[in-house]
Amino acid sequence: MSRRRAARGSEDQRRADQRATVPEQRAVDYQELQAAFNALQATNAALQAENARLLERVSELERRLGLDSTTSSKPPSSDGPRKPPARRRTSSLRGKSKRKPGGQKGHKGTTLQRTDQPHQVQNHWPQQCSDCGAPLEAADATGQPVARQVFDLPEPQPPEVTEHRAHACHCAQCGSTTRAEFPEGVQGPVQYGPRLAAVVVYLQCAHFLPERRLAQWLQDLFGVSLCAATAARMTRTLADRWQGFTEQVHAWIRTSAPVKHLDETGYRIRGRTQWLHVLSTPLLTFYRTSAKRSAVGRGLVGCLVHDCWQSYFRVPGVVHALCNAHILRELQALVKIDQEDWAGRLQRLLRRAARAVRMAKRLGVPLPDSLLERIRKRYERLVQEGLDYHRGLEPLARGRRGRKKRRPGHNLALRLRDRQADVLRFLTDFAVPFTNNLAEQDLRMMKLRMKISGCFRTEQGARDFATLRSVLSTARKQGRHAIEALLTPPDELFASLKF
């Protein structure tokens, strides 16, 4: 009995000890579960944040893939070979029109016209009668002939060689001998003339022919054998000659032009990306290269038309006008990619405002104050609608440096709100255009030069090209023949410019 009681007592003690340790074990288990739960919560929160970041990144990349030349400032050449050729090009910012394709009513067409002084006249007589077959001669001609003219290029001729001979004369009074001076520019025993140099510069700087193709072109047409070093020397000589002219053009645009267009583009020089800046008016063009994109220049006055690059707003003492073509393309992206309704309505408002300005210009009258007020109020209402739309969306994650990120539509709406006067300046000042297409067009051919040649090997070569391109672009805007302009003395050409 004693053994049983002892065993029962030990069992009861063990059970009592177990009951005493259960709360302690449960507390330990609870703490472990709580720690595991907290770790899972932290992991879940991190995964959710990572998932949100990745979703934002996917959305951003999808939006980039959806951008093309009709919805951004990308050139049409960047659209790639897979673009839908018909649909992509017809969905331009111009929109649909009820007009038929081709020349419109009242459009003055151009066609090849007859000349009263042909270089050659070839007479043709029939050889025999078309009825009986009898032979016919020129003496049998009757009535007036039917004339047709053919315009064609003359046969290329080899270069004309002019030999300059400087004679010496003996003075009968003092007995000295005096030799005549050669004309200005005639320096070597054998050299190329100024017209050939002008043609070389024209083909290089206006049509971007590389040196080898340029040499082949001259050899095939005129039998002129020209090496690359000679072509480079011609370019360097003419650039030095026209440097003062471009400085005068730059000074006039900078200080006297009431409205001037500015733009810039990347330029590869000596293997590094530098910048080509353009400053232009409808009649003048000035190019220059710079290592900094923000090097806008000093001493500018008047109104600057540009694409809202921040460096332009740092220029003191000027007013600004923003390029509405850029704004329309950004709004087009919001319509096509982000499906934001306010953007489409603002697009239509800006287009209608531009049409109203064109009609007022044709009539020679300003826009009525009532119409200006309606346009401004609707503009403000649509921009506010865009801001309200984006403020109602879930905010994006912070950027790399903790900055608050915004969607493209939100950034555009803020810019349109803060720069309203610059966006709508064309409504009240008709000298200010609706777009900055003038500067865009002046830079477009310069990008073609980079596509053909890739880069400039020297900074001096890039500066020479910018100088000569300024002369050629200005001559074209002035209606001057490019080669004849290069042969004109720079001071004489500047004196004849229209401003």
C-alpha cells in the first residue's frame, strides 16, 4: 500500500508540476507566435510596397512604349519599323478636316512655264505626205509650227582655268623694274577658285555630303580631283571669313528682334555629347555649340519662344511664350495612353483658339475681349479639372531621394496652371506664334547631319559647321541663292538683309 501511495503521490506531484508550467509555456509560445506574426506582417508590408513599386514601374514602362512622334517630342524616325504606317501618320495633331486632299480653292499653284528665249531651236519637217506618200521639203511648210519646250541640264563641263600673269615693266626715268600685283585671293601657283570652294561648302553644310562622296561627285560631274584635306581647308577658310557676319546676326537677334525662337539638341563632338543651340527669327538664323545645355546666352530681350526648358526661365528681363505643339502632343499622350478626358477637351480648346487667332490675323483685328475671357475661363476650368482628377488618385511611392513623385498628367496640369500667361500669350500678341516650329525646323536638318556623319572629330570643325550653316540658313530665309551668297562679301550681305 505504501508503494502505491508513494507512486500516486509522485504522479500527482508531476501533474501538479505540469499544471504549474503550462501558463509559462503558453506565454513562451505566445511570444514566439507574436514574433513570427510580426515578422510576417513586416514581410507582407515590404512585399506590398515592392509590388506597388513594380506596378508603378510597369505602368511607366508601358507608357514609354506607347509614346511616339504624335504623343511626345520624339522624332518620327524613332517610331521604329513596326509602326502602323497608315494609322500612325494619319492620327496627327491636325485632326480631321472636311477638305478634300490636294490644292484648295484659291491656292496659287506652280508649274513649268514656257520661256521666250530658248537656248536652242530644233525644227522638224515631215519627210513625206501622210496621204499619198509624196516627199516633202522645208519649202513646202505652211502655217505656224507647233512648239514644245524641253528643260534639261547642260552637259557638265570641266572647270575653267584662268591664268593670271603678273608682268614686270622697266621704268625709263629711274631704271627700276616693277612687277604687277596678283588679284586678291590669288596666292599659289595652282589653286582652286572661290566658286568651287563655295560649292564644296554648300554641299557639305547644306546637303551634308561626306568628304568621300563629295569628292566622287565633283569627279563624276566636273572631273575635279579633290582630297579631304583640301575640302577641310576650304571650309576652315570660309568659316573664318563669315565669323563676323554670324556675330552681327547674333547681336541683332539677341538685342533687337522682338520675338525670337530658341531650342537646343544634343551634338556629338570628339566622342562626347555637347549641345547645339539655335536662336532664330523668320528671316535670320544663328547656331552655336556649347558644352552645357543650360548655356542659353546673355543679353536677350523681348519675347522668347521655347519648349519650357527650365534654363530659359532663368534669363532676366524677358517674357516667355511656350510651344503649344509640345503641349498638344503631351495632351495627346494623356488621351491615348492614360485616357484622361480633360486633356482631350483642352486640346480642342487650344486648337480652336489657334484658329480664332488665324482668322483675326486675316481680318486684321484683335480678338474680342469677350472671346478672350471665355477662352481663359474654360482653360482654367479644364486645368483645375485635371488637377482635381490627379489629386483624387492614389499617391505614388516616393522617388529615390524621397521626392514626391507625380504622374505625367499631374505635372502637365501644374505647368499649365503656373504658366498660363506664357501658354496663351499668342492670343493677345499676334507677333508670338502658336508653336516653336521655326526653331524645331532649324534644328531638324542638323540632326540629319549627325545621322549621316555620326559626330564631329574636332570642336573647331563643329564651330565652323555651325557658322557656315548660319550663313546658309539665313540666306535661304532671305530668298538669296546659297552659292551666290557665299561669294558675296560678308559686310555687303549683312547690309542687304531684311529684318
